[in-house]
Amino acid sequence: MSPPDTIRVVNGFENNAYTYYPILIVGAGESGIALAARLKEEGFDQYRLFERQAGIGGTWWINRYPGVACDIPAVFYSFSFSLNYSWTSLFPEGAEIYKYLSDITEKFQFVDKIQLNTDVSELHWLEDEQLWEATLTHMVPGTGDLSRKALNQRIAEHGSESVYLRKETVRARIVCSCAGGLVEPNAWPSSIPGRDSFEGPVFHSARWDDKVDLNDKNVVVIGTGCSAAQFVPRLIKEPYNVKKVTQIMRSPPWVVPKSEPPGGKEGYEKYSPKIFGTVPGMARLFRYICFAIIEKDWFTIFADNNWNHKTRKKLELQMVERMKNIVPEKYHEILTPDYSIGCKRRIVDKDWLQSLNDPKIELTTKPITKVSPKSITIGPGRTYPNMSDINSKVSTEEETIPADVIILGNGFELTTWLHPLRIRGKGGKYMQHVWDERGGPQAYLGLAMDGFPNFFIIFGPNTATGHSSVILASENMVEYSIKLIKKILHGDVSTIEVKKEPEVAWTKLVQEQNKKSVFNGGCQNWYQRDGWNATAYPYSQIDFTLRCMFPKWSDWDMQYTPKGQLKKAARQVLGILLLLLVVVTGYALRQQGSNVFSGFQALNHLLRRYVKQGLVSALDLVNRAITMLPD
């Protein structure tokens, strides 16, 4: 690729000077790293990644709780263009995944293209210049790792200068938002009486506080999602050694067993790096096998058909039976879900259910009704089973629990897409306002919105998968984006924008299919809010991969440059000539039957007769394109 422009300072001597970037990438998590690496592979390095946090890696930078790990086999939870042959286990912990992502920035040599502690707070499309104007907020190092609530509290106590250093305005031809979803943690309910009276530390698992000494402490954990299932079993072991864990559960998750690696844990960890590193194609083959096994879950759990309903029911019975064989009998009722498996994100588990046998851990569905300086009150009542279930044996009595530390494991704000980035497109319309008008967050294939040219979202609305690798989905969107971006970088197109009709039609289809899917299977999940599912992709990842591999170009509005018009005309000329050749050849051979020599004589005659007319038409197209070139 021969880049048409470079990073530069415009009007450097004037008061209105600004830095111009051909491509501005928001976020240096998995998606941003993938996009930057692939752009380098395509021969283009005139871009900048702006990251609010103090390090790269996104969720793998900020999530540092005990036991944080991938629940998808790492050989599949990695990029196809940069396989790692030396994973230490099938499901490595977060530090190893962070190192993998960091190694990619070094391997593809774009460490110098990453600017940390910098928040892209607003984007504004300049119609006359056909550029994006971005407002950058340079932050005090490390403050970008804080949650929005913690930031606001810091500002209230110490002033804005304790967080923000300065603002800067830059411009870019192309903007790609690679902001992740699992970053901004949920707060705990403000309606709980006495919440502010608690004297001990309170923190979210996504902002784990290593300074808090948990040794011999009474710890309350709110939530039983994937993160809590990973860190709760660790709390009763070295180096934490808590005195007691009371885990508050709203409703039970479906818990499925973590797969054993081929050759067993020790065998896999010992031999897989050697095998993958020495046998050509073996790592990629194993990756495909993992993909096939995981993708099978879509067709047995997530799809919507009669056969699927039967297989899902069979699996649910198996998982309930497995649970009952592991946990104490007192938990059987509260750990038996009343909704379809797959409706919520499943917990891939090896330790959590087993840890419930330890007397140091107590699981309850009684809600927190009061917070005191050194304790919490749970009950009266329960959140599961429903209080209307008169046959339930689950206690509803009020109980006071000693509490020294409260840890929130209650998930993330995943329905507020792109928040708090404010994006103003054509006509000054904000993307959030467009979404509000159309029912909720949305994007064509999760990638683009009409009215926002040259703006691409990696891992946007309705691209999350409930069963497969998010890196696969991100990489697919990166490849699709690059197909579009290259047209701009080559100078063939000035702007690319998805048309409104395909975007609206795609959103309608996605919402309709999600309502038929298991994501609407009778549970309260983070996929949807107020009946609008802005998170889940309602088809298989095979489907999504094919859609990204073969773009439907008619869904895109492209403003061609004179150079692009010339290339387009040349392609049309070539197409006309090839079509003419095929038609004439076929006609000649048909006229002469099986006499091939006579057929080619006829072809020569017809070519002399018709090609002149075709060339005249083709040259007319070229002439019209040339007249569009600048003087």
C-alpha cells in the first residue's frame, strides 16, 4: 500500500495549528492492537492509538483480581495472524494474555504509535474538510484506570487538575473506535439503607485493590458472574486466607465444566509448546478443532429450532445433575436455574462449585436490606426462588452478617455503547441521539452507522458472542474495516458511509432474531435492557465470518475521487471486454458446432466486427473519467 498522506502538523506557526492523523484509533485493547498490527502488515503505519488507561490490553490490563483468566482455549483466544506457540496452559491467566498482547505491539513495531493516559472525549465530523475533529483529554498518569464514579469523586475532593492536565484538538481522515465493553464497572445499588455508613473497604473486582489486607477478614461478595466464580475460590487460600466469604447471588448461573486439555493438564503444559513450535501447522489445526467444538454449542444451545430445544433441555438436565453431585444439598435449590441455558453468559468452571463445600464460603440469595459500619443485613425475603414459590425450602429470615470488606462482582455497564465518547456526525447529530430515535444502540454489522462517514466501530453493538471467542469477532471486523480503509488510503475514495436502508434493515433483523433466540430465554441478563438487545449477535460465528469476508458493497455509499473514478472506469472497460469476449466466443463456437478451427475463424471475424464497437464504448467511459481529473 502506498499511503497518500502522513501524520503532520497543520498551520504549525499559527494559533489554529493542529496535528493531523490519517487514522485515529480509540483504544489499545485487543481490537485496537489487532487493527494496528494488520495496518502494519498492509504497509501503513501513519496512525495513532489513544488509550485512556495507563497500559495497553484493555480488559486484560484493568482486570487484576485473583484467578482472572480466559475461559476460551488460548490457542483460539488469540489472533490468526500472530499465533502463540508457547501458552503455558489451555486457559492461561490474565498476566499471560496481557504479555501476549504486549508482545504483538513489539513484534509489529507500533509501540511508538500508542499514546496512553489520553482520553478521546469527543468527535465532530467537519463536512467541508471531510475530516473528523477529535478532542483529546490528557490525564494525570494512572487516573484513566479509575472508574467514572471514582474519577468524579476525585474531582469533587481534589479538583479537576487532579485528573485532567490539558485538552488538545486534532483531526483525522478515518476514526476507528476500538473501545472495549468490559471496562466500566457497575456500581452497587444506592438504594440500600446505610450504604455510606460502611467503614470497611469497598471495591469492584475490575478495580481490585491490592492494598486491602484480606487476611482473617469477613468478606462479602456481591455477584456470582464469571469474575466472581474465578476469584471467590482463591480468597480462602494463600495469600488471602479470609475468615469468611458470604456470596450474595441474585439468581443462579448455568455452570458448565471447563474442558480438560488433550494429554491432561500436566501433559499439555509440558508438551504443547514443543509440538506447536516444531510441527508445522499443528497449532493452527488445534485452533480449528477448538473453533469447531465451540461453534457446535451455537447449534446445540443458542439456535432456535425444535431439535435445538430438545438438545438444550437434555444439556440442562445434565448440568443440574452435575451440580448436585458437587455442591452441598443445601444449595441444590438455589443453584438450579429456571431459565434456558445460554440466556445468561455461562460460567466455565473448575473450582467455584467445588469451593462451596468449604465452610468458609456461604452462598445466599437473600438480598442486602441494610448496611451498617461493620456488618450487613440480608433478608427478610429472597431473590431466588421467587417468593411466590410456596414449596421452596430456601430461608427468607433476616440475618446480620459481619463484614470487614465488600467486593463487587456485579458486572459491567455493557449496554452504554461507546460511552462516554460523544460522536457528532453529519448535520451535527449525535450518534446517541440517532440511537435513541431508532430504539437503541445499533450499527450495521456492528461496524458503522449512516451519517457518520469514515467512522468504524470494532466490536460494536450486537457483535458479542455468548459461546465463542470475542477475538475472532474482533478480528473479523478488523478485516472488514481494512477492506474499506484501504480504499481511502489508496486515494480512490474520499468518504465511505453505510447507507441508511441497509443499517435499519440489519438492525430490525437482529432485534427480531434475538427475540427468538435463547438470549430471550426467561432470564435477566446484561445482553438487553428494556427489551432492546444491543449486545448479542443472533447467529453463529461462521455466519459472521462469511459476512465480513464478503462485503455487500451495494450497502455502502462511496464518494469516489477522480483517481478512483478512473480506476472504476478502467475496471468497467475490462469487464465489458471480457464479457464481450466470452459472448462472442460462445456464439462463434455454437455457430460452427464441433469444428473448432472454423469456430476460431468465425471468432476472428466477429472480433473484427464487434470489438471496435466495444472499444469505442469503453474509451468513452475512460474519457469521461479523465475529464474529472483536476487540471
